[in-house]
Amino acid sequence: MQHWQRSIAPMSKAATRDIVLVVDDSPETLRMLTDAIEDAGMTVLVAREGAQALAMIARITPDVILMDAVMPGMDGFETARELKRNKGLAHVPVIFMTGLSETGDIIKGLNAGGVDYVTKPIVPEELLARIRVHLANARLARSAHTALDVSGRFLLAANREGLLLWCTPQAASHLGAAFKDFSTKDYVLPPDVQRWLGDRANNVSTAPDTMELKSDQAAVALRLSFVRQIGPDELLLQLLEGEVGTEAELLKRKLTLTQREAEVVLWIARGKANRDIGEILGLSPRTVNKHLEQIFAKLGVENRTAAAAIAVRALSPRS
């Protein structure tokens, strides 16, 4: 017992070593995993039950969590669900460890927020390899959010009830300036936005592509633009600020395009294929191609990717 408890001490090393939280009620498993993970150059924190894990995470955020599914009191599935309610922990990978191997148990673990499911008995080398993969993926995800922010794509995601799931730092800054009660944790968007998100999630045909964010303290007008649905209940949105008007009208004026060309390049920026654009705008694929030729010439680009990038920048805040 004393052997694995020593691993709680190195909390001050969080800045230089990856931190792995192991949640398991088996002393033997804790001892084995502590040795293997520390030998791999990572810091280990341990918890014997779900409540203890939650209390520990309130003090320090681990880089990855190894979670036993079956524990007395709060089991691993319930603990993971509680963890994932905190958006500040959404990026932390949870790997379940259990002797349960039925498909239903695996699905239960994934639905609870797990990214992986390892059955016991555990092979340390295999588990370490999985840890490294998920640590790398988590870092890429955080880097992607930062890159989107730097490129001017102020993005956020919410569920259909309007609960904010995540947002890039600059999007958070804009929302904080607009709403005095804004927080990146457990923040719910205004009721009119909630209704709009519900309509978008349910594919209501009359739901507009953009939604005004009404605020008495915002220095500039803010709008939310629906990008796409990226999960069962995760809607990706772009925060826009500045001039009032439809996105096509903004593209028309800023890029010196015709109304139809602006509509075509707008749907290109949203990732639609030519055939889809034709169906949306009531045009033949040949006509869409003709418009694209004119758009490329006016924008001085050679392909749709470059045209989409210019359109995205034109629609971004402070463009």
C-alpha cells in the first residue's frame, strides 16, 4: 500500500511530466500500473474510488485518466460522466480498464466519455502505447483549437440545449465581453439561441444559417453562424462580429462578386460539393462550374480550397 501511495507526491512536476491518474480499487493493479507508468517517465496519481478521483481532479488536472469500470460506491462509468460534465476536463482522455468485455459494456464506457477500453488482465506495454496515442491526440486537438483561433475562425460548439461544450480562446473573449455572466464552464447560450440550435439539430428547413446574439454590453454586433453538426449532440458554430447583413451579401461587397457568385463561394466555404450547391441554389452543375471559373478569376486563385479560405477570412471577425 505504501509503495503506490508515494506517487501522489510529485504534483509540482506537472509542468514537465505528463500526469496519469489511475482510478482503481485494486492495490495490486495500482502497484503494477504505477511502476510501469513511472518507468515510462510519467507522474502517477492514484485514487481508490470515484469520489476520491473527483476530489483529486479538483486540485490538479491530469493529462490522461485510467479508469476501472467496476468499483464500490461510484463506479467508473458514473465517475467518467461526472468528469465530462466539466467542460474544462473535456480534453482529458479517459481509458477504461475492466474485466467486462461484452459489447454492451464497451458501448457503455464509450457513451460515458471514454476514448478507449482495455480489458483485464492488463498488458503494461500495450496500455502505455495506448496512453501515448491518446496523449498525442489530445495535444493535437488543443493545438487545432489554437490554430483555428489564430487564423481568425472564432469557433465554439454547443449541444441542442445551448450548453457550451468548448470554444477557442478568442471566441471566449468575445463572448465574455458580450455577456457579463459568461463562463467557459456550464455556460448556457440565450433562450433564442437555444431554440435556433434545436431547430438546426432537428433539420428544420426554416431555421436560418445565422443567429444574432443580443447583448446590451457588446461593443459590436455579434452573430453565430451554423457550420455543421460534428457529433450526436455537438453543433459547430462560428462567431462573427461587425456588419449586419447576410453572409452572402457580405461576401458580395467585400470580394466584389455578383450575388450568385457570393452564394456559390459561401457554400464552397461550408464544404459543399458542386452537385450539392446546384441542388441548394437551383443550378445545374455546369452552371456552378461556370460561376467558379469567374470566382477564381476575380479572387486570383486557382482552386476551390483557396477560394474557400478567402471567403472564411472575409466572414471572420475584424476581417
